[in-house]
Amino acid sequence: MKQIFQCCAGLLLLAGSAKAAKVDTLNIMSPTMHKSYKCVVITPEAYDKKKKERFPVVYLLHGYGGNYANWVKKAPAIQQLADAYEMMVVCPDGNTGSWYLDSPVDSSWKFETYVGTEIPAYIDSHYRTLADRKHRAITGLSMGGHGGLYLGIRHQQTFGAAGSMSGGVDIRPFPQKWDLAKRLGTLDDHLDNWNNYTVINQTTRLKDSALALIIDCGVKDFFINVNRNLHQQLLQQGITHDYIERPGEHNWDYWSNAVVYQLLFFHRFFTKEDVK
């Protein structure tokens, strides 16, 4: 506990420091979708100073209605965190409402393939990354929280750690919301799709401690019940994970705070400390 307090105190000091991390905006082509999307790539100050070193990567996903630039604009402290932990942070574009799925009803939407496979391949080929699952993590907020866990669980050969902040980790209670029916078909007509593409039903793919997991949600968030259900299911399966509830709603005040803990968790995973 003392170590966590010391670390968080250090991060508060960082919030007032000058930004040294480099922020690039790229266009990354999807060979599967035959289209390019923008992507923010944050490299720490050490990337230019330590020319012979390679760096771990956190993939940080936006929510419904957002885009690739949300995190760097609304939570700019991630730049100081990238410097402090000497990690890269990559913010892909998941379009308005992809839910980071390969849609079973619209073959033009292949965002599981794009974000889970094509973007990591691009980043590894264009940057000095530590190109293995022990040095890759994925997380996000809301729709991106669904994406972080969905892609992390389904692509464990790529990601060694995964997280969610205020994630829609069970989409089935929300059949009329957020373009989900466009991605999956209606709940009444395509129940199998809704069951097969929701995070909470992916947990059978997990073995204890094979994937480092962190799940975070505010107690006044409309996703709190589905997050609690996921937490209970992981406990019943005996899957080790960090689960956090704290006061907060579904907003950037909450996510700007939550991402601090998530990046600390991933830093500890990358540096092979004992992550609970």
C-alpha cells in the first residue's frame, strides 16, 4: 500500500511537469477493410534518447461516438505517464460504433481484425517495440472497455494484459443502444450473435493468470451492474483479476483518474512485478 501511495504522489507531481512525450497522428491502412483510419501514437521522451532500446505498448481505445484523438485531448496526462513508465501509448480509431467487432451482419466492419491484428503488426513494423505479448496491453473506456477485454481475451497470443474502464462488458441489456443492432442484427432475430459477441461470454476462453486483467467502473455508472456481474463470474471461475469500484459516473472526470491506475497496472505487468 505504501508503494502505491508513493507512486501516486509521484504521478501528481508529473501532472505539473512539461510534456516531453511525442504525439504523432498517423493514417493506418486496414488491408481487410481496404480503408485507412487515423491513429495517435505517443512515444516517451526515452524513445528518442535511448536509440537502441525497445518499448512496451498500451493500446488505449475510445468510446462510442469518440475517435482516435479523444484520449490525448481529454486526458493529456497520459503523455506524462508514458514518459514516467517509458511506454508507448497507441490510440486507434474504432469508428463511431464499431464495438471493436468483426460484424457478423456487415462484412465491411472488421474492427476486431483491424485493432486486434493489423494495427499491432503495423506498430511493431514501424516502431522500436518489444514485440511480444509480455509487453503489449489493451484497454479502453465504455465501448472501448468492451473492446479492451473482448480483444484481449480473444487475442491472447498478442496481448498479455487487458483492461476496461466503465466498459459495456455485457451488451445484451442494451438492445436499442449505440448502434449495436447495426453491428449484430436485432436481439430478437440474432440472439446467438448477442450471446457470442459479448465480453461476459468470452470468459470461458480464460485460464487463471494467463491474461492480466484490470476492470474499473464508477458506482453511479449505468454499466455498473454488468461490471459487477462480470466480476462475480470471474470469481466463480477462479480467474485472478483486479476489480475496482469507486465514486464516479460515465464521464471524463472518472476516466482521467481511472487511466492512471490502469497504466500503473500495465507498467507493473511489463516490468514483471507481482501484479495481483
